[in-house]
Amino acid sequence: MKPAVTYELLHECKQTGARRGIIHTPHGDIQTPVFMPVGTQATVKSLTPEELKEEVKAEIILSNTYHLYLRPGNKLVKKAGGLHKFMKWDRPILTDSGGFQVFSLGDLRTIEEEGVYFKSHLDGSKHFFSPESVMEIENDLGADIIMAFDECCPYPSTYEYTKKSMERTTRWAARCKAAQKDAQNQALFGIIQGGFYKDLRKQSAKDLIDLELPGYAIGGISVGEPKEEFLDILKYTTPLMPKDKPRYLMGVGTPDYLIEAAIAGIDMCDCVLPTRIARNGTAMTWNGKVVVRNNTYSEDFTPLDEECDCYTCKNYTKAYIRHLIKANEILGVRLLSIHNLRFLTKLMERVKIEIEQDNLLNFKNEFYNKYGY
Amino acid sequence: MKPAVTYELLHECKQTGARRGIIHTPHGDIQTPVFMPVGTQATVKSLTPEELKEEVKAEIILSNTYHLYLRPGNKLVKKAGGLHKFMKWDRPILTDSGGFQVFSLGDLRTIEEEGVYFKSHLDGSKHFFSPESVMEIENDLGADIIMAFDECCPYPSTYEYTKKSMERTTRWAARCKAAQKDAQNQALFGIIQGGFYKDLRKQSAKDLIDLELPGYAIGGISVGEPKEEFLDILKYTTPLMPKDKPRYLMGVGTPDYLIEAAIAGIDMCDCVLPTRIARNGTAMTWNGKVVVRNNTYSEDFTPLDEECDCYTCKNYTKAYIRHLIKANEILGVRLLSIHNLRFLTKLMERVKIEIEQDNLLNFKNEFYNKYGY
């Protein structure tokens, strides 16, 4: 059986490990490397699907299993005809497994071999996630790419803890594969864990690859560690992943990390950062971060970013956006969200061109200088 | 000199006092009777100008002098090139005078003959509004229609208090006219006060008409009184207003009040209601109010309003909108705001047709039955 999602390699950068490709999914193709906006609760915060397509030019979005399971409930989404229909998004969707969210609940959860017992952050009600139940939830949601239920270690964690956790993640991945309901329409991706221990990363990659899943992700980095450690594990782990399948780095969304991920050979990234900092009144621009909320911009009648082609930059001034944010007006969040997401998709458009031209390393240096890293 | 704003009468309804007309302004024509969405802080809450034009089909919006004076400040708006340019709205704008807002401050303000001393609701800082200062502020903002600085009595008020207040409002209107800076591009409208005393309403109308202003409004009703009292004063006062000038009823936005206003011969209304109830999860529909937040709609996969042509109703289900509102997602507020505003502009489109066909009274009865009044 042909998997629901396949990877087509177009070009490998001669300067770096980066690759230009296409991910084929049941809801259309994705040009990679790609940045995926996050729509946690079946909406990319503040935006419509049309804005995501026409202004942000998003090719795929991510949604969160944990949140949708709790509210409105996966059975309701299923009744609505699945997540695509429920939220009116007809391009690809990836759902995470809820693993990261339930482990982030701290005292509110207990991990057992069979799964995780946890209390809802909304109302304290009791719940249980297992590889099998998560496969059912993700099937109800109906995304194109579904993530295996994994355990994400906190940073830092001991070798012993990380090893046990990684091994359980592998066993859970096998249970996910066995429990998966519709491999013809949904591609199950495994998540390589192993914290900051290379031998564990190697073991995790090997064991998961043996499961012959249609795609693989790196989890458990970009979780608070110094950038050098992030880069070290990223550069070590990515080449261990299959060349003929999509490679996804979870939870990465700063411009420098996105470029580094592409350089390492990653195809997909996601992060809530662009919409989260929008709500705080901050823009990412080709000249670095602009905290438009600051008084400096009160009489600045120029756009956020002169080089940007988004709706916000074509129509509004920093002074107006600042006013909206200071006055707690929703339109301010909308305008900054459109811009920040478009900034990242535009960055990835540029990264794709630089890969095709075997020039990604030069671009990285240029960008770091300009953006101020 | 030709006033900045003129009224053209197209047709008078043979069933009611209603009139179909056009208000000509420096930023284009307005087909009347019209409902004006409110953009208090230089934004109609949650929407873009394009949405207001294309989805809501708004022909004019209102903005609030008090709020803009405090934040971002009228001088900043002036530097931006005026309110139209600041917020990217190229159709007509009406600014109120701040009268209603400062009187609503209660203990935070003191009324004198020269003007009103008040403290900002934002930071407690001290300010002073007079007819002259308000004319300067409204000139800085640059709306097409600017309202005279008036005093709005609370409901109920004694005859003595209402009389004194009404007489001061007339003196302030004369001072506004004398202080007005740019009558060629901005039309100053007077506000008829007099509370719920007909002789005072008559006196107010007469004295203000003597000032020969280009338009008139009714203030001080729809302030909490029973509907019969509202209708009584509305029906008494509207015929006192000049036939050859626009007639504006301030602060009215429920469907029944809008229809009653049109029947009485009113041309313009405004209200924050449609966007305010949107934020609470409530929709106005052709079958009455729908509190979409309610559990009843959790699995309702039909649109808010089958008869509506708005973006929201063409694309989304009640179940999805309910989910967004329950999850505090901005998109929920956006979708309900678009719908509620479109409901009212659509209602006024219908009212215009019924006036042209001399059928407004029949339509009112039909609508009251259907909507449940």
C-alpha cells in the first residue's frame, strides 16, 4: 500500500545538508522546507483560512490533539466531517499527539507504561491518553499527518530517565502503528527522542526507522537548552533520518532556528511564536524584531517592514498598529499575526531559492548579519 | 457657501413618515436610511475596512471623539493625515462630540457653562472639553460629519434640570458653529435635547434650526426608558426636524428601533450593539436572537442564519462559531461581528426597498411577528 504521504526530493544544496522537496498529501502538495502555522484550537489565532492562504500563503497548518480532544471534543469534530470541514481549511493539516501537552501538565499527570493519566487544564476533569486512544482521536480529527504518542523529557534530564523515556516512546510508536485506523488517508510520523544524549538519539532513530513509518520528527529539542546544544543534537540527529521521507523538527519558529533546521536537512517546522508575539505587540522583520508597542513608534507613519508584501505592510503604519495594540483592539493582533506568519513563510520561500542555488550558507551569514544574531 | 454635506430626498413612504434619500458627503454618497457601524477607537472592533465594505457593506462609520482625544490623541491623528488615512477608511466618517461619553463619567466630571472638566477613564488624568476645544479636536480628526458638543441628561431627569441642560446645549451649539474651523469639508450637526418633555424638545428643535446647521440629530433618547416613551418622543420630535437636511437618531441599533426610526422619518442611526453582543456570543438573525454560545448549538452544523449572505453564514456552522467563542478565539468574535453588522445593513437595505414601495408599515408588522417582538 502506498502511504498517505510521500516525499519527493528535488534538489540537495551543495553548501549544506539542506534539501528542496515536495511532500505529497491527500489535501495537496507542500513545497519544502516549510513553516507550518499553528491552529491549536481549530483556528490559527485571529485569522481566517482565506487570510492564511492569500496573505500568509500557508501550505499546511498544525492543530493540537490535546486541546481539540478537550474542547470541542474529537467526536464532535468527527460529526462535523473532520477538522478540515469543521474549520474550513482544505489544505493539509498535521495533528500532534498531545504528548508534549500532557507532559507539560507537570503535577496534573502520571505516566505509566499503558499511557498517561492527566487532569484537564480547563476544569480539572480526569482523562487518560494511550497510544491507542490518541490514534482514535487523531483519526476522528482526520488530519493528513498524525504524530505518534510520545514522551518529551524536560531539559535537563538524567541519562537514565531519558533512556527509559526514549525506549517507552519507541514501544508507544509501535503500539500507535498497530492501532492506526486509516493508513491510506493519514500518515503516522514517529518522533525521535533521546534528549541531549547522542547514543540515545541514534538508538531512537534506528528503532523507529525499523517500524517503517512514512515520516519522522525530532522531538525534545528547542525546549529551553542553549543554542549550541540545540544545534549539536539537530546536526547529529537529522542525518540519521531516512532520506526518502519527510523530516519534521517540532516546535521551532525563530528565524535563525528555521534556517539552521533547513541547513541540517529538515523539511518541516512549526511554532506558535509568530502569533504569540503578535498578541504582545511584537513584529519580526527583515531588520530584526520590532516591538511596535514601544513609544518609539507612536508617530512612525511607515510600515512595519518596507520589504514585506503582506496586507498589513501594504496598508498600515506602525503608529496605527501601535495604537490598536495599546487600545487592546483585536485588529492590532490580526495585523501583526498576518505579518509575522507571512514573514516566516516568506523567509522559507527565500530559503527554498537559496537551496536551489546552492547558496544557503551564504544566505544564512547575510541574514544573521542583517537580523542581528 | 454650499455645506459639506447635503440631503437629497428621493421618495416619501405613503404608509409612514419614512423617507428614502441620499446624503452627499466629501467622501461619497450614503443611501438612507442607513445604519452606521461604530469604530470607537479608529477601528470597528475586530474588522478591517475591506470587510466593512465588502462583507458588511457599510457606507459610513462613526468614531468617538472622547476616545480618540485620549488615545492616540487628535494631534497624532492629524499628523497621520486625519482619521480616514490613519485607519484606511475612505468612505464617510461621523465623529460624535464626546458629550455623551464625558457625561457618562459620573463623579469623574463637573459641568460648567464654559465646558466640562473630567478625568480620563484610562489613567485619571485631568481634561477639559468645551464647544471650542471639541471643534478643534473634531477638525483634527477630519470626519465628514461632526457633532456639536451637547449635554445628554440621564433618564429620568426633572423638568428643571432638563430645561437648563437643553438651553445650555443650544448655547454650546451656537459656540460650536462660531468655532467651527472648516465648514467647507465638515458638516456640523446640532443635537436636539429636552429629555422626555415635549415642550422642551420643541424649543430645542426651534432654537437649533435657527442656527441653520447642515443636519440635526436627536440625542437623549434610547437611554434606558421604556419603549413607549422612546417612541413617543421619537414620533414627536422627528417631524420638527428640517425636511431638507439629514436626520440622525443617536445610539440606536436594535432591529425594532431601527425600523421605528425609519418609520418616524429618521435617516441615520448608530449603535455599538452588533459588535458588543458579538463579543458575548450572540447573533441577530431573521428568526430572532441566537445565543450561539448556548449548549443547544454545540452540534448544530447549520449556518447562523439561512437567509444571510455574509461571509460567516456562507462558510461556517453554529457549532464551529460556538466552539470559537467558548475557547475565547478571536475568530469567533470576528465572524459574529461580520454577521451582526451585515444583518443590520441588510435590514436597512430591505427598509429602503419597502419605503420605495410604500410598504414599510406592512414590513414592520411582518418583521415583528417573525423576529418575536
